[in-house]
Amino acid sequence: MYSKMEVIVIKQLEERIQSEGRVLGEDILKVDGFLNHQVDPHLMRDMGQAFAERFATSGITKVLTVESSGIAPALMASLALGVPMVFARKHKSLTLTDDLYTAKVYSFTKQVENQISISKHFLDKNDRVLIIDDFLANGQAVTGLLEICQRAGASVGGVGVVIEKRFQRGHELIVDQGIPLLALASIAGFEDGHVVFSHEGE
Ligand code: 5GP
């Protein structure tokens, strides 16, 4: 069941996907106009609010994501929840000198394996985490973040994604572990280059 607020945000997001999204090949959606390149701050704010309301009573102390496209929705959710946001880094940096939690993540869109890292300073056993990402496909990015939480001894209160592709494995992978999942737009499939939404969560 979606709340009234979620229904409004979902409608807004679906309209943007329908009007601006481009289907690439069999299973990729390009939404560079508001999420993956240019960012719409009003839509991000509303989506952050929706994530925050859904997980308001989950005891969240930190929002976790992976750079770079997860940062905008994660930041808005963290602002609405009043907790910090931490993004896992994909690239080694001269400034990343702390002790790190790491996990390997196979990138669905880039088809390469990345090592993602989070400093041990910013996650520990007292944390309860909300994981946020832009897309949920096969669940590799979320799985990498779950592994890092496990290594840190942090608990996970939920996962929020802007867009899930319901026909890929990620959704089951998360809910089968008993982790609450909120996907704002749920795509059942692509037909002739058009997006077909799934409304099974209503
Ligand atoms: P997963 O790890 O769940 O297999 O894939 C999720 C990650 O791959 C997301 O962080 C996102 O960056 C990227 N991704 C997966 N599918 C899509 C897609 O259809 N469009 C875009 N723009 N990114 C995607």
C-alpha cells in the first residue's frame, strides 16, 4: 500500500519517465534529463521525502549509497530524515587513506567490476542504514552495500530505489532477505521501446 504522498510522487516520476525516458536495447532505460546526468532538484526533494516518510519509524541513523547517481536521491532522503548520507567511492583516491570496508560490485551498465569502499570512520555497529540507489536491476550495487554493512556490524532498515526494473533479479534478491523495499517507479518491462509500469505494490 502506498501513502497519499507516495502516490503523488510516483505519478510525477512515471510521467517524467514516459515523456523523457529512452529505452536502450533490451533492458536499459536512459533518464539523463532528471536523474543520471541533469538532476531535477524538485523531483529529487519530493522523492527524498517519500523515502523518508516510508522509513521514518525504522530507526535510521545513516543513508548509504554508491557514487554517482545514487547521491542526489540519497542526499534528499538523508536531509528529510535528519541523518548523514555516506556514499561508497568507486575509485581509489589519494585522499582516501582511512581503513576501508570494501566490496566488489559488477556494474550492470558499464559491464565492469568495481571495488566500492566506505571508510570505517563513517559506519559502525551502532548504525541502522537506509540504502538508496537510482536503479535496481540485478541487485549487485545493493548487495555490495549490504556486504559492507555486514562487515561493519551495522543493521539495515530498508532499501529505497528511484526506479526498479521488476523483470530483473534485484527485487527478489532484497525482499527474499526480509529487507523492506520501496521502489518509486516499478517497470514491468519494455514493449516496442515503451515503458510498461507494474503497479503490484498498490
Ligand atoms: P544492479 O546493481 O541492481 O544490477 O544495477 C543497478 C546499478 O546499475 C544502478 O546503480 C545504476 O547506476 C545502473 N543501472 C542499472 N540499470 C540501469 C538502467 O536501466 N538505466 C540506468 N541509467 N542505470 C542503470
